[in-house]
Amino acid sequence: MAGALIIWINSDKSEQIAYFNNEYVFITITDMKRVVLGETLEDAKEKLKEIGRHDIYKEI
């Protein structure tokens, strides 16, 4: 995702959250799976809670 702003990355760099094209996107690097989290940071935090990623929610 050229031009994306990385806002979070885990310690082994296998997962990240990027802001790209006015959306927050959760990306797993190994399989390049993308989950759109929403247009605002608050939307992204809510989606992280919904998908069970409370660990990331607490960090951003």
C-alpha cells in the first residue's frame, strides 16, 4: 500500500494498521488479509473491539 500512513505495527511486524484512501485498514502481512476498520479512528477502535482485538485497541 504505497502512500499509506502506518499508525500501528506489532513487534514482529506481521500485523499493521494503515490509513489509506481515507480508511483505516488492519493488514496481516503473511497473507495480506485486509480488514477495513472505518473512516475515523473511533470507528477503527470499535471495529477492533468487534473482531476481538482488544490488545490493539488498547495501544492506539
